Amino acid sequence: MPIEASTASPPLQPAISARFEAVVLPWLDAAWNLARWLAHNDADAQDVVQEAMLRALRYFDSFRGGDARVWLLAIVRNTYFTLSAKTPPGHLLEPLDEDLHPLVDEQASPEALTLLAVDVGSLRQALERLPPPWREAIVLRELEECSYKEIATITGQKIGTVMSRLARARERLKLELSGQSGEAP
């Protein structure tokens, strides 16, 4: 997802910069996680997070307190959808070849690594197959530990819709991970 050159922002006052760093930067990992699951690859997720952080910094004076994580994740989500709408449909990047760049825990046994890779790989594949609204809800709830109310705020949906999406996503994941994916509608 190419990002457009942003207009130069005026230099920030040190107090605003320090407040931004203290309030927003602790949630950078959560922003990356959501962007990665929405964008499906690291390069696009980096673009989304970079643009979202620029927007957060640019509009930080409009942040009136409250939950900075929810505020930032809403910006990440909106940035993803804005950038993906501008991206041509054929824009796909080669995914990272995990065989060439494996994650290795030197303290775990090869057997443990194999079992972990199968479990994590199965979960990752099942998550990838979820419809985007369900995947977004499950990532925000289970990986980012957002409340239903926070997810509703981030996605702009009603709490009932969030609950319904989570229930459907959990049921689909349960079916797929138990090997019954062919029976799911």
C-alpha cells in the first residue's frame, strides 16, 4: 500500500511531543498487530502504522483524554481502509517465506517447535480464512484484549454487532481447528 507524501507538519512543542510519546507510543505494538492482521503482510502493515502514527501526531491536539489505545486503534483501522481503497486491486506483495526465515527458540526442543508451529500455523490459517469483519473483531478482542465497548468504538459498530461477529468468528475457528471446517456453512 503506497502512502502519499504527507504535508509537512509544523514542529511540535516539546511538551506536546513528550505527552504524545507518553500517551500514544506505548500502544505502538497494538497498532502494529491490528495493522498486520488487516493488511495480511508486514510491508503494508508498516505503511499503515506509519501513516496512522503521522495522523495521530498531526491530530493529537484533538485527543481529549480517555483511552489512547482505542483512539489509536481506530486511527489504524481507518487508515488501513483509506489506504486500501486507494490501492489497486492487483497490488500484492510476495509473503515472507517462513521456511527461509524461521522463528527459532533456541531453548525449545525440535519436537516442541514442531508442535507449536503446527498449532500456530493452523490458528493463523484459520484466522486468515475468516471474513474481514469477523477477523477484525476477534483480533481486537482476543489478541489486543479490547472490551466489547472499545471494539464498538474502534469499528464504529453497535455492541450487539460486535458480539455477534465475535460469536460467529469463535464458532468458525472452533469448527476449523477441530477439523470440521467442511461442515461449516
